[in-house]
Amino acid sequence: MAEITQQDDFGVAMGKCINRYAIRKILEIGAFDGDESTQVLAKALAEKKGEKSLVSLEEKSERFKKLGSQHARLPLRPSCAGILLGL
């Protein structure tokens, strides 16, 4: 399966699911470098009102570094940017 994006059917379905239901907290395990699915999740959460958070985990240090810089560009307000954990 290719990367999940905001343009493919699965990415669109993920966004609709987040917006339809009372999903406000997401734990993303294996975020890779913060592109693609992370962007889908962040965009969908950003459209919701109230408190929300996206927690992304990545075990590979190089990918984690890129993930940190990608999170800085997410469409969430800075107070809701989420937590990055380096394992």
C-alpha cells in the first residue's frame, strides 16, 4: 500500500471519520517522518472545535528528527500541536 494522503480514498475516509465522530485525541504509532498520514490526521483534528491532540511515535532517530520539523508545520494551533516522543 502506498502512503496515505489527503487525496487518496483511505485518507479521505480517515478525515471523514475523525470529523464525524467525537475523536479529539489520536495516538499515531509509526509516524515515519510526519508526511502523508500525519498530515491527514492533523488537518482533520484542526477542523474540530475544542481541545485536541495528536501524539506521534517513531522509533527511528532520523525519521523522528524529520517528524519534529514536520509537526512544526501542522495545521493545529501551537497549544494543540501534540507531543513528540523519541524512543
